[in-house]
Amino acid sequence: MLRGRDLLSLMEFKPDEVIMLLEMSKSLKARYHAGEIIVPIHAGKTAILIFEKPSTRTRVSTSVAAYQLGMNVIVTSAQELQLGRGETVADTARTLSRYVHVIAARVYSHSSLEELAQYADVPVINLLSDKFHPLQALADALTLWEKKGKLSGLKVAFVGDVGNNVAASLAVIGSKLGWEVRLIGPRQLWRNDISKLSDDADKTGASIYQSDSLEDVKGVDAVYTDVWVSMGFEKEAEERVRLLRPYQVDGRVMSLAGPQALFMHCLPAHRGQEVTDDVIDGPRSVVWDQAENRLHTAKAALAALTP
Ligand code: CP
Ligand code: NVA
């Protein structure tokens, strides 16, 4: 059903297709922990992972996932390819399609991924763009499913830079799974594309809304935060830190949320900025489970999409 498809934002997947990817992730994780690490369903095929920006979790989890599916993996910076000397994205896509079975990329501009997808004959997977981080959202949903015992009807508050890629992908997956997603941050950083991100809400009962009040963390299943200055936004650092300082997730915010609330972060964290050490290292933090789940969800995505 998903074979050969691109994964650029998750918006292109129906709710039942997202659930299928999560069920596959859960099953691959169970098999992994039972000792069945290698599931060579794509033996002999090749994945290329292209990075315009740094990465630890995505680079390693996606590479390991591909190896565990029996694939060969090429990891490269964009700079090392002729792309770095001005070869077009379209010509790169056409060329790579003759060698590899899947192209995954982390890019500054989401439009580069769209162009890759337009000209490639093989699936293109988003490893993070300025707009979306869909593989992260899959890992986040798997983590919440494990911790809260359900996939739908969850309430999640994203606190901080509500305009960023991770917040967008959380809203998209929440809309597919019937969540209440509260995007809490300063009005200056509010998004104007909420209705697009929540286009499945009518079908799933999801609600996605923005607020500038930390009071809105009350009663959520999880409080999620991310860095205040995403990669590519360094020029705006000073202004963002000024706007976001009141939105640090500390012990007080977690108390306001209530004892049922987990703490989530996609990592890397700027400790002492968007989150305090006591919260990220505290008993309600599930950040290492999120990080582990990047492996199992990447494996499911590659397993399902690779032709
Ligand atoms: N969460 C995440 O994507 O981490 P990396 O930037 O280390 O890949
Ligand atoms: N929003 C962050 C996520 C890093 C995984 C960034 O884009 O830098």
C-alpha cells in the first residue's frame, strides 16, 4: 500500500496509513528486542542519506535501520556531491534514481525535497526540513502509544517555538490520530497554517490550536518542547531567546501540567534554555525512549516505502 511513496510531511498519508506505519514500528521493535535484529526484506538494495545540516539521531538511526533491513547505505553531506558545486537538484535526483532504491535527505528548504521527489523515480524521505520532521513525529507517537497505552485521544502541549518543524509534524500526526494538540508560545511565533496541518481533524476528532498561556498545559498527557533556535534560524537567535524565555519548561510548568504529564523532547536539547536539567533528567522524561524509537520507526518507514 505504501511501497514507492514519498514521505515528505506525513500530510500525504491517510490516518490508517499512519497507524499502519506505527503498528509496523511496534512489531519491528518487539522483534528487535527478542533478538531478531536483522530483517533483511530489502537485501541488496541501497539507500542514500544526504545531509545539508548536522544530525546525530537521524543519521545514525536511519543508517542502522537500513542496514538491519539488509540494505547498503551511503551517507553523505550535500557538499560532497556535485550539488555542492551547483549541479541541480533535478539532475541529482535523476542520476541517483539509476543507482539507489530510496533517497532520504535533510535540507534547509522544504522545496528542495519537493524538487527531489518531483524528479526522482524512487521514494524520497524527509529527514528534516525547515517545515517538517515526519520521522520524528512517528517516533513521538510510538513513544506515547507505549507510555499511555493508546494511540488516539491523547492531549499534547508543545511549548516554545510553535512555528518550527517539530511542532508542525506533531500537529500533523495529532490530526491523523485524533489528538488534542495545544501549541503554546508567544504570539509573534504563531503559525498561520494551522488549518492545513489539521486537515484530517474532521475525520479523526482531533483539535489543534494555539495559545500564549502556559496555563493551557493543564491536564495534558505530555509536555513537549524543542530548541528555541532551529538549524538555519541562527540569525534570529537573540530575538527568539527574548520571546521564548517565559516559556522554559521547568518544574513549575510540569507541576501545572499535572502528575500524569510526561516530558518529551526530540533532542538535541539546549539544557538550561528550553528545558531545565531536573525536568529532562527527571522521572517523567521519556526522551531516551523517543530517541530509541527513531530507529524502529525509521525501519518501518524504509521497510514500507522502499520498492
Ligand atoms: N531529533 C533529531 O532529529 O536529532 P538529530 O538532529 O540528531 O538527527
Ligand atoms: N527544530 C530543530 C530540530 C532538530 C532535530 C531544528 O530544526 O534544528
